[in-house]
Amino acid sequence: MPAVIKYNRFGYPIAVILLPFIYKHGAIMINKIERFGFVFY
């Protein structure tokens, strides 16, 4: 959840840093964050 807040608060810089980290965990997580980002946006 914190990733979503940082993504909306700071914008893309944080999202870009988090994307690679999440990608290692699973591409599915990226989809969830993108979905949440749009919802919270």
C-alpha cells in the first residue's frame, strides 16, 4: 500500500524505482499497483 501513496505523492520517480523491485517479485504486482494507482489517482 505505501507504494501507492508514494506513487501518487511524488509521481513517477518513486514508481520507477519501485517498479524494478516489484518486477522481481512478480509482474502481477505491477498490474495491481497500476490498478490501485489509477483508482487512487
